[in-house]
Amino acid sequence: MVIQAAATVDASVPGGMTVHLIMDSYATHKTDKVRRWLAAHPRYPVHFTPTSASWLNLVERFFSTLSEKRIKRQAHTSVKDLESSIEHYLATYNQDPRPFPWYKGAEGLSGLCEEGSIRAQESYEADL
């Protein structure tokens, strides 16, 4: 999946540009196949998020809000127009910024932990 996604980006981003990949520390992102692909494509520096990277969920939530409140509500006629719209949203938001609290009740976390454990085990067994 990492290689497929990066290859799609590779085909659409001009060759001289650096493309930073931000990934979680999931083992499938560190396989020999992925490492070889990344070594052959040095314009893709990889940044792994810490294991406890719930802060990344907040970043995703912020961009989701930006999309919902500004980008999807307008028709943008150019990249410059889109950039202007984003900059306007950021300037407006930063006048009265609010934190994005992230929390999950114990019952929700235990279900996620169990589901994650099952997926990790299935992934491990598939790699054998």
C-alpha cells in the first residue's frame, strides 16, 4: 500500500520536488520491499510518528474542519484561489483559536484495543 500510494504521488509530482512521507510506525511500512523502494527514491524522506501520536488525529481533525467549513463550501477556479481561501480561513480561525481536545471513553478504547490486537495478529500471521 505504501509503495502503491507513493508511486501514484511519484507519477503526479514533478521530479525535482521533495515529497515528505509521514507514516505511523506500523511494521508494514518498514518491510524490506518498502525500504528498497524508498532507497531507490531518495526524494521521499520518511518521518515516522511516535507510537503515542494521538496528536496526529488532531491535525487530521483540523484539516477536516477546514475542508468542511471553507473548501467544500466554495467553488475554486484555480490553485491560487484555493490557497487564498485556505489562508482566509486560517487568518479567521487564528483570531480566536480553539484547541481540539481528543478523548475517548474507556469502553471505546477497549474495543479499539481489541480490534487492533486482532488486526495486528492477522497481519503478523499473513507475513509468516
